[in-house]
Amino acid sequence: MDEAQHRKGILFVMTGASGVGKDTIRRAALPAIDGMVYSISATTRGRRPGEVHGEQYYFYDRTTFEGMIERDELLEYADYVGDYYGTPSLPVRQAMDDGSDVLLELELVGAREVKRKIPEAVMLFIAPPSLYELERRLRGRGTDSEAKIQKRLARARDEIRAVREFDYAIVNDVLEDAVGLFTSIIRAERARASHLQDSDVADFLREQG
Amino acid sequence: MDEAQHRKGILFVMTGASGVGKDTIRRAALPAIDGMVYSISATTRGRRPGEVHGEQYYFYDRTTFEGMIERDELLEYADYVGDYYGTPSLPVRQAMDDGSDVLLELELVGAREVKRKIPEAVMLFIAPPSLYELERRLRGRGTDSEAKIQKRLARARDEIRAVREFDYAIVNDVLEDAVGLFTSIIRAERARASHLQDSDVADFLREQG
């Protein structure tokens, strides 16, 4: 296929509270979805044992990161507990230009920023069945302090109130159902007639075997 | 649940050439999809042995049908080989008001008319892998005269050229894949955040067990 005929990739942005199961859904769904790149974030936080630059994160020092901010090389970024986190534009745009779809996992503020810059991004919200259930899950993990749990719940509340800004809402009640719906949404979005290339339509119209 | 809280049903319109597999896809997919009503057309053509009013078609005489046209009781209609075929509005709108999704199978002209009247209708186009393959299938059925085959192919060509008017394109190459994609599109459309009711958002925000 001619490079120029490649369809441009679709950008999917997934948002949802800590503990709602975003990572679990993604890890369960992506192996069965071809041609989808999961975007790796950049951060200034220290590298933990076993972490590799370009796998868990792109690890940069503050000077480098602030240079990227100044040169507008990030789709979005945030300062979180003293460290920067952000999404480098170039790998996302390159993957899309090559025809790969890209998945970002972002907080609400970052998701809004990406939608502002790339309006055709498809926005997915992962909702808990209830904040009660989310709290139960957060406590079940046993990793967060009470203060941190309360902070996560407050953020979840704000994000849920913004759910109608998103294109799709996936309620993660039964994980298997949420994974199935996530996959269905990606398949459906890929089947949008607006993504058809002239070569696709020419194929449909072909009269010779 | 309070009647007033029911989400309104979604209208799906499926279009595609004769022989492309619309009926086969629908019959394979619908049993696994809850809450979907397949809309029955009205016609003035004679009832064939075994056909029941309200099952294959609503059978009306010409005077009755023309009265429905005059009273604007049809979402769309066409005069085809001397008989009227059309979609009564009332059962479609009632089902949607009751919260059921509705599926219509329509020719391009009727599909456009429905989209004009109900802009939120979700438009699905079933495309053949090629006109060559469609012709092979039509000949394989062995039911149509050469003239009829040529007429169907000419209509298919016109419809394919309009594929970008639709929301989704499903290529019916491998039937199982087409059925899966059809089902995925319906599931995805049902998960649109715009369909969320206030009660759904209240559920997500609920803090008590």
C-alpha cells in the first residue's frame, strides 16, 4: 500500500479514577487489538529499581522537561506532588501518521487539554459502579493512606461530574464486560465511514476478480 | 425505574445492496442483542402464502397506504415496481420512547429521508468486499434474471458511492467478522456518554452501599 494512502491513526484518550481499573482493562484488552500503541508518559520523578527509560516512562531531568514545555513538545503536562508528568507529542503524532491508533491514559485536566489540541480524539471515561464501590476497591488494595484515599475519592467525584464531556462511558462493574465494551468501542470507531480511504471505496466498486 | 427516567431508544438504519448480507447479519446478531426492535415495513404488495400482517410486513391496500402518506404517518416510503413500501412512524417512535432501540433496513433514498427526519439516527452501511464478489453472490443465489442482477449491481454502485454519508461501514467479507462488528457498533453507540441519564451519574456518585 502506498504510504500516502495510509489512513491516519485514531487517538483514544482514557480517563477514570485511580482504582477504577483503567490499567486492568487496558492490559486485558490490548493484546487482542492490533495496531494500537499505548503512549508512554514523560516524567521527572526518580527512576525506581527495574524501571527502564521508554518502558514505564521517559525519564527526564527538570531542565530537559521544562525545555520540552517551552518548545511546546508536550500534548499535555501536569505538576504532581513536585514532579512533572506529561505526554510527548512527537511519538503520538508519528504513530498516528504511520496509521497506528494511540491510547493515552490521562487525568481529566490532561484529557481536556489533548481534546483541545486534537479535537478528533475519542474520549473514553471509565466509571465506577459507585463511589462506594470505588472506595471499597481502594481500601482493598491496602496501599493508600486514609488521606490519599480521601484525595482520590474527591478527584473521582470531580471527574464523574464531567463524564458528559466524554464520547463514551464504560462502567467497570464486571471486568470482563468492561473489557468487551472497551474493545467494541475501538472496533466501532475504526469502522467509521469517515476513515475510509479512496482506495477502500475503489475496492468496494471493483468489478473484476 | 420511573418512566420519565428511561433513556430514549437509539435508531439504527442499515443500508446495503441486495445480496450483500444485511438480513443474514441482522438474523445472526439480533438474538444476542437485548432491547432492539426490528421495524416492520408496510406494503401494498399482495400477501404471499404464509405471510402474516405485522410479521413480514404490514399489508395495506393502496387507499389506506396513500392515506398514511397524506397524513405524514410514514418515516419514508417508495413506489417500487408498482407497489408501495414504507416505514410507519408510530411504531418506531413508540419503541424509541419506551427506551427500545430500533433497527431499520432501508434503501439509500429511504435512509437519507429518515436521517433528514431523525438526525440522531445512526447510519450503518454494509459494503461488499467488491462488486465482483457481490455479483458472484447474486449469481450464486440463482434467483434473479440477468436483467435483475444488472439492476441490483447498478444500484449497489450508486449506494457504495454514497458510503461516506453513513456513520459506519461494515465490509461483509467474512460473515462472522461482520456480525461481530455490527454488534460492536451497537454496543458502542449504547455506551455514548450523551445517553447517560442523571440517575446514571447519580449512581456513579453514590457513596453509600
